[in-house]
Amino acid sequence: MREADFVVVGSGSAGSVLARRLSADGRASVLVLEHGGSDVGPLIQMPAALSYPMSMPRYDWGFRTDPEPALGGRRLACPRGKVIGGSSSINGMVYVRGHARDFDHWAESGATGWSFADVAPYFRRLETSHGGEHGWRGSAGPMHVTRGPRRNPLYHAFVEAGAQAGFERTEDYNGAKQEGFGPMEQTVWLGRRWSAANAYLRPALLRGRVRLRRCLARRVVMAGRRAVGVEIEAGGRVEVVRARREVVLCASAINSPKLLMLSGIGPGEVLQGLGIPVIADRPGVGANLQDHLEVYVQQACTRPITLYAHLGLVSKALIGARWLLFRSGLGATNHFESAAFVRSRAGVEYPDIQFHFLPVAIRYDGTAPAEGHGFQAHVGPMRSRSRGRVRPTSTDPWAPPSIRFDYMSDPRDWADFRHCVRLAREIFAQPAFAPFAGAEIAPGARVQDDDALDDFLRDAVESAYHPCGTCRMGDPAARDTVVDPECRVVGVEGLRVVDSSVFPRITNGNLNGPTLMVAEKAADHILGRPALPRFEGEPWINPRWETSDR
């Protein structure tokens, strides 16, 4: 447990993938370092219990942002998984690849070899898609991607309302056509959360070439400019685990840049201010922090058909019992079963707004449910111009970092969010919702003009928990690049970063899918294998995109 060919820091989405792929041929040994504990138990494995683990210190690092200036000084939660499986064990299990143009933008901005044609084969390699578009989706990968049963009529009303408002429909937003209203996909299999730990790590551990060690990674150990291991702390003892070939950080968009900076790799002035010797002055480390914000537009429901009927203790107990016995019923889905991706205005080539629909009026973390039956749309822009940063606050590896997203710091973000709210209202006002829609709960009928909406947004927007970008991938000659297109940290040797921190720009939708893909592709780079053959399919682009938003 003190030496391996590859030392991987973090057992989350990326770390689990690498554990399986790097050890697959039996030639290389992999040691995975994970600070968190077991993911066994219904609070993680039961899909409907998703609101619990992300707010439990046992499973979550418990990060909070610094006061956000544009949000009145609010400090927002920034959950990251501290458990086997990482954030894939505490997330909402929504599976979105991202739009093809997202990855084309990566390639255009310096991440050569990461266009959609390059990455699509890795999405296909990781997936077993149940119901996805033939030819575009994978059929033999470790990650099962399924769809909820959509038994509640509100799911269908949402999709029909989108069509009535003039928007497209899509049967598979992870296929050729992302734009439109349709079913939402989830990483749930046989009624169970299908985390990266279940899909990748456990099978790898059974092969015997992968070991998992519980500890805190304190810093990367360097010999000159080469990474040779990781300093860890376990049971009150500090020691070094050695990497014969490479160290790979898969510790999240928050902890990976923190570890780099504690190891002397990052902005020189920041490191010097903390008394950390500078090994590689890389100003991009910790910069370029991005996220998706969202707001809940909630409507009362005039019929008693929502999940509100199941929020009582007795009902929850019955749901839990059925799930424990049969892995079925309301406990076996995340309840995000309909969705939409649309464009905000004419001239936008591909979707820049995402909707999650939920047949209950409740917060994402399960708190403060609205009194009575209701439904809601989580809605927000996909490509905010605001950028933030992550920095260590001291040389103490136990100290939480300073996290500032600078949410809503670009004035255009406010206009985009006002449009999102008004668009959600337009959807809920369609005939499809006429049998169900009562009074608006939030923002409320009185909130109409721009100033009133801005006041609501300042208090109500929440993170969708999609941090990324803090170890930006790009042209190694660019000063703000942290990793090159093979995920190697620029300026040193034997060290890579593989997780959502390498995203040059945030992708459309939830980030678990793209993070899995990044690790699948990075595994081939690490092993020196040729890339998979490029994908020839062309994504659907709305022929009216230059003249209409729908």
C-alpha cells in the first residue's frame, strides 16, 4: 500500500475510471487514495434519497463559497463527495453528455484532439444506453444510462407544453439532437445508484491490480520537477506513497488545484504569500472556476398527484421498505424524468438553457418544501461569462480552501436569468398544464418587472453543483494553461490532472458524464495508446437558429 505504478488521488468519477482502465491488461498496478469512507447503505444507493448524502459531513467535504458580492454576500454550498465514488455517490444521477459544439469549442481554444468527433467514441465506450439513439450511444460500457418510468402525468405535460410553446421535441438529448423537450436520463441501474464506484472501481478492485487506501492526500512529492509520489496522512501518521510511473490527481475542481498549489505548482505570487516554494509558476491553477446556477420556478398543483403526498414519515418508510426489498417503486428513481435544452434567442447556434422538471415543489437539498401540492422547473443559463477562483488559505492541508465563483458578476448573466424565469412561466401557462396549474409559488405573481426579478434572483439562485475549469486544458504555450491535451501538468513531469477541473469551458448540462469521458480518454493517453477512431456523425443544429429561438 506504499507504492504502485500509478498513484491516483480520489476515487470519484474520474479516479474510478482510471483505476479500471489503467489496470485492465494486468501489467500496471494502481493505488487509489480516498479520504472518504464506504458508500454502502441506502442513503447513497437508493436514488430517491439523493438529497441526504450531499449535506452529510460523513459523505461531503462541506465546502462553502466565500461571500458572493453580486448575491448580497451570500455563501453558497459547494458539495463535493468525500466517499468512495466521490461526487458520483452524492450527485443527482442526471446524465448529460453536453452538446457537440461544447467540445468543438474545447478544441478551438487549445485542447487539440478534444473536439466532439474525438470525444464521442469515449462516450460510447463508457455507456450502456437503455433507450438512446442507435449509432450515437454506447451499448457495452460499464455505465448504465437509463430513463425513469414517467408515470406521473406532469412529466408528459411538461414536454407537451414545450411543444405547444413552439419548441422542439427530442427523444434523446444525448444523441444527435440535444435541443428540445423530452425524457431525462439517469445513472440508475436495477433500481440502484449506478455510481462510478459501482460501474468501475469495484470490478477493478476484484482483479487484484488495484488497491484502495483511506487517507488524506497532503501534497504531491516532487524530486526536482518530477512527481514521484504523494504525501499522505492516515491514522495520525504522515508518510509518502511512491509512484513508479505517474501521479494522477482526480480530486475535483476544488481539491485538485488546492493540491497543486500546496505542492508548489500554481500562481507564483499566491504560493509565495503562503510561504510555499515555487516549483512551477502556473497562474492558471485555481483560476477559470465555473459553475451552473439555477433557480426554481414553482407552481401550485390543483390535483393531488405530486410527490408531496409522499413526504410524510410513514410514506417515506413504505417507499424505503419497498426499495430495500425489491429495488423498485418511488425509491428507485431520482424523479428527474423530463428535461429540456433550448436556445435563449435568435442567433444562438445551440442550446444555452437547461430545464430539469420535478413533480413536487421542493428544494434540491430536500429542505423547505412548499406547503401543498406543486411542481417546479429548475432552470438556468448554461454558459455564464462569470469566472471565479480557488485558493488554499494556508499550508495546512486540512484547512478548507477559499472558493469564490464571482456568480452573476457579468451583467449579461442577469438578463439571461430573467429570460429563464419568464420562459418557465410561459411553459407553465401552456394548455398542457391547464388541468394542473394553480397559483405561482415562486417567484410569485407580484414579481414581474426587471428590478423585482433581480431581487428575487439575488436571494434565490442556487448552485447546480457543477464546478469545473480550475486546471484548464489547452495549448501548453499559453500562460493560463495548466494541463496539455494529454492532461499532463505543464512545467513538471510525471503528474497529470484528470477530472472536471481540466474543462476549458463548462459543458451544457450536468458534468458527471463529461468527467467520465475525460477519464476514459485520458486513460489512453496515460497508457500511450492510439486514440479511438473519430466519430463521423453530425449533430442536429436547428435550421432556424439564426432567425428564431424555437
